[in-house]
Amino acid sequence: MPVESLPGLHAGLLLAAALFCLGLAGLLVRRNIIFMLMCVEICTNAAALAFIVAGAHWGSADGQAMFVFVITLAAAEVAIALALVLQFYRRRHTVDIDQLNGLRG
Amino acid sequence: MSAVFFYISAAIAIASTAMVIFNRNAVHALLYLIVSLLAVAVIFYQYGAPFAAALEVIVYAGAIMVLMIFVIMMLNQGDAAVEQEKEWLRPRGWVGPALLSAVLLAQLVLLLFSGPEETARAAHYVGPKEVGMALFSHYILAVELASMLLLAGLVGAFHLARQKSPEGSENLEKQNAG
Amino acid sequence: MQETFASSVTWMAAWIPLLPLLGFLILISVPLFSRRELPESATAIVGVGSVGFAALLTMFLVFALFRNDPSAVLQVSLWQWLDVSGLQLGFDFHLDWLTMVMLLVITGVGFLIHLYSAGYMRGDDGYRRYFAYLNLFVCAMLVLVLADNLVLLYLGWEGVGLCSYLLIGFWYRDPANGAAARKAFIVTRIGDTAMAIGLFLLFSQFATLNVSGINAAAGSAAAGDFTITLAALLLLGGAVGKSAQLPLQTWLPDAMAGPTPVSALIHAATMVTAGVYLIARLHPLFAASTTAMSAVAIVGALTLLLAGCSALVQSDIKRVLAYSTISQIGYMFLALGVGAWSGAIFHLMTHAFFKALLFLSAGSVILSLHHEQNIFAMGGLRKKIPFTFLCFAIGCACLAALPLTSGFYSKDQILLRAWEFHHGVNGIWLAGLLGALVTGIYSFRLLFLVFFGREGSASAHCEDANNRVMTLPLLMLAALALMGGLMAPPLQSVFGQAAAGHPPAWVEGIAIAMPIIGLAIAWRLFLQKRRPADQPSALHRFWFGGWGFDWLYDQLLVKPFLFLAQINRNDIVDSFYKGTAYASRQLNGLLSITQNGQVRWYMATLVCGSILFLALLVAL
């Protein structure tokens, strides 16, 4: 296991930050719901990466345990979100999120 | 030397993520996302977390992404979707989000590097056994809750995606009457 | 025995103002007990009876206590009114001969006028309301003259002002009457404010508002004390307002819009004399300041001439009498200004008699001619309503101060004192003489135009409107007007013995001659040639409009005020609150735009928020 000469905490967290910001940019730009869900997954994945890096840095299993929970959450969330997308598509025949503005005030 | 592997994997992760967000075809984007997830799994392995890497591949890339592919294919939008995406993704629309994300990234970087200088410690290896023990001793409550969450997700997804089919219920009634 | 007598006397003094108050309360609360209106006789019995009984009580008090003892003083303490950080006031009455004179005038003449009103106002819808207000007025006026401290006096002062407003605007359905009532109230208010400031000044200076306390302190104060002068001038301001002197005299001619008995009682005999009473009551205060005395005398003299000239050219019978009242009260102020305190009060008394007589007779004339008030439509009424003519003639004679009438004695006293005060010929005395001449002219002008000469347009339809209830008061007032000269009240104990002067005989002679010359001029001008000028001259118009004071006040005060009110049409203060509501609504509109239901927009705001938050973290 080549672990001794890895770059360490900063590099990993930096990567996580970069991935998160990329996902965020995609989230803000795209109008297709499916793509937005993908970008949410990117963000979630970046957060999970940060957990693992921190866990490795401190040498405890907490990081990976958190990672398990993050994945569980992501799975449940994707399932429900896609179910909602299916319903939405059946009623409106579009996947444009800008059509979902019924809660305006 | 091993640092090179890290940088290569990192570069692949970033590049494929970029391809995801710029892509016009949904299926292509998903495939790029899977590549990104695999690269991240490699990084997990490099950080001495093989269990996490395995989970990443099996659950995240293998199950979740596949689920998304299924739904996209169910929607069956085809080329019309690609045209639509081309229309929606104008270069001018990228300015604001790019700015916001850049600023946020800059702040995060600043925060990362503003702390006291850490000596570069070596990453530790944390094996599956340790993770299992942590999960089922310290985090047992969270595990139970997570399983309940999954149950809720299951039932919810089933109910929310249900389609009321008029033909089916009519047939049933005809059958019962006759 | 002595104690029970003393306590019963005190009790009687307290009931004098209480009886008219009870009359008011009974009359005003009739609608609470019955749906139907009281019969006129019942109302009259309550209204006239209350003042009648008060008059009886007053006369009994005079006979029992004061007749044989010129220096008698009765002090009645009813209850503790105020006790607040250094200011202690009781509801106290102080009765000496000055008070008794005023009480006799108010209750006596008041009773006669009430009796007359019972006949005059017959058939009017507001019969009960009229007597209620009139009773309230009498009560307030009695409180004013009975008061032992200035705050209680002010209470009565305000009370009479209120009742004056209510009674001027008695026929409220005509907006002109309401306007006249408001004018009276507002103009006297200006005087009242000056008086209130004067009270504040007096309290801060002397730490007491008791009349006796202030008089004693003023008597022992240093000569030329500025505060005393200022306080006296402020009180003069109040007196000027209530007594319709310069410069606040504009309300009295318009106040003739009220019923004629009201004009007789309030605007001739009682309320307008309140100012004279105030100055007489506080005479040590005024005597201590030569500036104030000069001011009083000058105000009196100027008003005397100004109003007299205006009375010369009026065409409404009541307006002539109104200007005449202003002029005669000017005489009283003139008297006060030269130190003739007793003379002023004596003139007040005789003036009450003959002016009430004149007004009530004028009321009879007006009723007889079916509410015609223009003297140029009258004429030759001497044969048609002889009794009224007789009363009116007696009144005019007293007004002009022909020899042997009561007016003659009182006016004579004043002119003599004016001569003595300044030791010889002086402006005040000359003004008084000229005023006597003018008074003679206008009073006989009125008599000749109304009762002599050719018949006017309204005279043809003359029906004598007098009934028994109206003739009795006229008869009594005529008797009082003639005999009043013999009834000089013993006021030396209140005002001190006046030094007996010996003016030369020609001074007396010229004072006697003036009214007779006035009679002769009026005879020449108005008996033999009585058509009014078709094109009134500029001077005529000027005098007719009361020397332009109404116009002046309109330009100076009313128009700027209306202008400012117009500017402030959309209330500036209100706009502050409306502005808050407006800003709130605008902000709401602005913030509502951010709730557009777009998920990406919400996300973008989320990112902005987190950027700001992280920026805070970076900064700290």
C-alpha cells in the first residue's frame, strides 16, 4: 500500500473543493432536471471525498463510516428524486426545471 | 513517485467532471460521471481506504448511476433532448455561475491555506475491519437510521412513481363483474 | 343665634349661583325623562324662577348684611378645589359691596330680561334650550363675580364665553349665526390666552392667586416694577377681549345675530362688563403701574370715539346699540384708567339699566314690525307703539346722559375725575367730552329715525307685540334707568375714599352742555331731513365697516392661516406615517420579486449567501 509519500491533507481537500465548485456551477447553469441531479451527485461525491481524506489524515475509521452514510443518503435521495422526475414528466411532458415555479410568491 | 498517480487520478476526475457539466447528451454525461467516480475511487484507494473505494465503485457508480441511466432511457427523449440542451446551454449563461463558483473556490482555498502550517503527515491505512467495527459499535444508531431511511426511500419511490392505469382497473372490474 | 344666622347667611350666599345652575340642569335633562317637550309655561317657570329666587336671595343678603355696613365682607369657603405643589385653591366666594353691586345687576336685570324673554321667545322651537343656556350663563357670571381667587374667576370667565357662543349661535340652522358665534368665541379666546399668561405671571411672582393676596402684594411692591406692569397689561388684554374694546372689538356687532334678550343680557349688561369688573377688582395691581393705567385710559378713550363714530352711520337698529355698548364700555375703561373706580362701577350699573331697556325696547320694535331691523324702513312709529316709544325715549335720554337721568350722574362723575387726574385740560378728558357729544348725536338719531318722521316701508304693518310679560320688565327698567342716579352704591370701603375735587364751574357746565348740543344736532340732521345719502361717502363707508378692523384682521390673520392650511392640505405630519406604509409596501414589492419559484435562482442566492458567510470567516 503506497501510502507514505502521498501529498497529504491539502491536496485532497483542494481536489474536493474543486470538484464541488464544478458541480455547483453545473447546478446553476443546467435546466434539465436529470443533469441537475447529476450535478448534485457530483457535489455529494466531493463531500464524501473530503470525509475520506480527513479520515485518512487522522487515521480513524470515522471518515469511512461517514462515507457509508453519505452513500446511503445519496442512494435514497436519487431514488426519490427520479420517482418525482418521472411523475413530473408524465404530467408536463418536459424536464425543464423552470416550469416548476408554482411556489412563487 | 506515488504522488504522480494521485495527480493523474485527480486530473482525470476533474476533466471528466467538466465533461459532465458541459455535455449535451444525458447518457454521455452519465458515462463521464461514472468515469469521474471511478477516478475518485482510485484516489480513495491511494488514501488507504480500500473499503470506501470498493463501495464507491459498487454502490455509487454501479447502482446509483445505473439507476439514473435507466430513468433516462425510460424517458426516451432521444435527439430532441440533445437539440433542446444545445438551445438551453448558451455561453452567455455560464458567466454568472462561473463567477460565483470561482469566488467560492477561491474562498475555500484561502480558508484551507490560512490555517497553521501542518507538517505533511503520512496517510494512514484504515482497513475494512476497522470500518466495520466502527460502524457497528460507535455508529450503530446511525446504521439503523440509515436502514430506515432506505426503507422510506424504497416505499416513497415506489409510491411516487406509480402510474394509475385506467385500462388495468377497468379490466379488473369487468373480470369481477363477469 | 349669631352663629346660626352667620351659617345661614353663608348658606344663602352659596345658593345664589346654585339656583340658576339647578335651573340649567333641570331644563337640559328633560329629554332624559320624557319624550314630549315641556309646555312653555313650565319651562318659563323653571328658567325665570331660578334667577328670580337668586335675585331675592341677593336682595335679602343686601338688606341683612350690607345695608347698614358699607365695609362688610362675607367670606364663604365651599370646598378645597386644588392642592398642588404650592398652589392651593378653594372654591371660595368673597362678598363685599363691589360684589353686591354686580350681583344685584346680574340677578336683578337678569331676572327682568328672563321675564321679558318668556314673552319674546314664545313659539320658538328651542324655548327650553334657550332658558337652559341663559340659566347656565347667569350661573357662570355669578361665579365670576363671586370668586375669591383668579382661577375660579377664570372658570366663570370661560363659562360665560361658552354660553355667549351657544346663545349667539342659538338659531344654528343659519350658518351666518354660527359664523358670528365662532367669531365671538375665537376673538375672546385671544384675550383669554393673554389673561391666562397674566395669571401664570402673577402666580410665579406672588405665589398666590387669591385676590386679596395679590392686591396686598401689589400695594406693597416697588413702584415701576416691570412684572406688575406686564401682568396688568396681560390682564388688560383679557379684559379687552371680553369687553370688546380695541383691538378685539370686532365680535360684538356680529354677535347681534343672537336673540335680542341675549344681546341685552350678555352683550350689554353683564358679560361685556366682566372686563371692567376684573380691573376694578384688581385695582391695586393696576394702580401700582402708571403704564397700565395709561394703557387702560387710552384704550377706553380710543374705543369710545371709534365706536361712537361707527354708531353714527349704522342702519341696523341692533348694530347701533352694539356699537353704543362698545363705546359706553370704553367710557368705563376710561374711568378705570384715571382712577375713578367707583365712577366706573356706577356707570356699569346705570349702563346695565338703560342699555337693557334700549335692547328690550328694540326687541319690541323688531317683533312689532315682524322682524324688520333696518331703521331706514322704520319711521313714525311713535303713534303706533307708544309704550315702546316711551321706554326707548327714556333709554336714549339716559344713554346721552341728559341732565337728571342716571346716565348723567355716572358720566358726570367720570368726566370730573378725568379732569382732576391730569389736573386740567388733557386728551382723555377731551376724548370723554367728544364722546359725550357723539353719543348724544347717535342716540337721538336712532330715536328720531325710528319713531319720528315719515313712515317707512315696514311701519305700515306695525302691530304692537307687547304683552304683560314683556311690559313689566320694560316698566321696571325704565324706572331704574330714571331713578338709578340716586342709587350710588357705597364703594368707598372697596376703593378707598376719593379725594374731593373742586373743578371750575365751566368744566361742569361744558359736561352738561355736550349731550344737549348732541340732541340739537341730531334734531337738525335727522328730524328734518331723514333720507340716507344715496351714495355714501368714503368716510361713511369706513365708519360703517367699523373702521376697517374686520378687513384688517382678515388680511393679517385669516388669509395667511387659510393659505397655510391650504398648503398643508395633505397633512405633512400624516405623510410621515403614510410614507412609512408606502416604503413598506415598496419593500414588499421588491422582496416579492425574489420569490419567483425558480430553483436555480434560489440556488444562486444560496451560493451568494455562503460566499458572504465564508468571507466573514476569512476576514475574522
